[in-house]
Amino acid sequence: MSTKEKIQEEVDVLEQETFQHEIVLHNDDVNTFDHVIDSLVDVCEHTFEQAEQCATLVHYKGKCTVKSGEYKDLEPRCSKLLQLGLSAELV
């Protein structure tokens, strides 16, 4: 087994052990684009461009994953989005 294969195998194992959760933002007829964009910049630490793209995807596709990572990091972010009146879920 080459060194490259061994390293890739170790990375694959580490990725499997770290279960990733996601915050999914859903479309609604209540919030403005500006509110959604500002919320994503503030809560999810998106750039303006990222937030704008996510807001557009949510509008046209109905939902979009806006943040992924560990549960302990995402749970307070999802709660904050909900407090701001957005439709979000942690999966």
C-alpha cells in the first residue's frame, strides 16, 4: 500500500466518524430577501454573496442547506434563525 493510499484511507475513516449535521432553510411568504440575507450573514457567518445565493436558492427551490457541521455548533445557530422568524430545521 502506498503512502498516498494509506493517508486517503485515514482521511476517509475520519470523515466517517465526524457525523455532519445541516441547517436547512425553508421558503416562506413572510420574510424579505434583505431579512434572510442579513440573518444568514449574522448567524451563519456567510459573506453577503453566499447569503444572497442561499436566499435565491430557497426562493426558487423551496429550501437550501445554509450551514453544515457539528450539532453543538449548529443548534444555537438554528435556534437564532428561528427566533428571527425564519423557517429552519437542523438535520
